[in-house]
Amino acid sequence: MTLKENISVISLFLLLMVSDCAVGSQYEKATREASSLLSEYIYSTHDDVKKTILSKLSYLSYNNPGNINVVRSYTGILSSVGEYKKAISVL
């Protein structure tokens, strides 16, 4: 391999590593946010607060369809309130 080819391969490798770190960071952030919302939902006694949290989880799930932790948090709550068809459609 020539020097130019080596530099190209190394540059591509570094770009992929940086991209992977950015995606991983977003994945973890969404998971933490879903976990926090789930805890708030469980401990809340007000229906209007629960409705707002469910809406936030819906938004988070829609924007992170590949994050199974977020999707499971949302569908778990949907199932617990009897919204089985909606939970299945999200999955």
C-alpha cells in the first residue's frame, strides 16, 4: 500500500469510530431519558402528569425506533394500561 492509501484507510477508520461514538452517545442519552420518564410515570399519582409522560415517551420512541430500551419502556406502559393494540403497533 502506498502512503496515500494508508492515510485514506486510517481516515476512514477514524471517521467510523467517531460516528459510532456519536451514535452510541445518543442511544445512551435516549435510554437514560426513557428510564427517567418511566420512573416519573410509576411514582406519579396524577393522571394529567402520566398523560404528559406517556406523550414524551411516545415522541422519544418515535424518534429512536432502533433503541429497544426506549421502545420497551413505552410499550410496557401502554400494555400496563390496556393499550395492547397500540403497543403491538409500536413494536
